[in-house]
Amino acid sequence: MTGTYTIAVDFDGTIVEDEYPKIGKPIIFAFDTLKKLQENGHRLILWTYRKGKALDEAVDFCKQNGIVFYAVNKSFPEEEFDPSYSRKINADYFIDDRNIGGLVGWGETYRLLIGEEQIQTKKPKKKGWFPF
């Protein structure tokens, strides 16, 4: 990933385990990855089904965990909701547990978006090599 991007991120099932309307436990590496994305200059938008008190609780939870979003449920902070237009967010990337195939996991998301190689934990097996 080169340049800076706007990234829309779902909350329930993506940043935290899905316990809607309660707030679930943070998903491993979610906040670490989001912080790293912000450190690299990317804009994060919280894009969630939540509204009202449940939305406020999610925003506060993220803030307590070090993430303040560029915008929440809109493309930019000053945007006014107009029901005559689509509510689709203008973002370069979307991170959501409802992707085809589900959420790839925050470790893989980190690698895909930040471009750093994952540390290899196992040595590759040599073709035709038998350990006996």
C-alpha cells in the first residue's frame, strides 16, 4: 500500500466480538492495526449499523482504546445526512466481517494494508525431504 487512504471499518464482529447491542471483547490485533494505520497517515471511518446510545458507546470504547475516527457513519465529519442520497461511504478500503469469506484476521489485514511481511514461524519443508 503506497500513499494514504480512507478506510471504512465496521465495529461489531470486526473490531470487537459481535455481542450487539453490548460491546464484545476486542478482537486480537484490531486496535494495534488501527493505530498503526493512523500513524501511517490513513483516515479511518467508523462504518457501523449502530446508532444513538449504542453508537456513542462504540465510539467511546474505541477512544478509550486509542482510536479517534476521522468520521463516524459518514464520508467526512461535516457531511449532513440526506436520505435522498445513498449512505454508502466514500472510502478506498472497507474492513468488515461480512466480506465474502469473512474477516481475514487483523494480522493479515495489517500485512495487506501496511505491506510489512509477516514473520515466518515454521521453516518450509524441502521437497522430497523426510525427517527420519
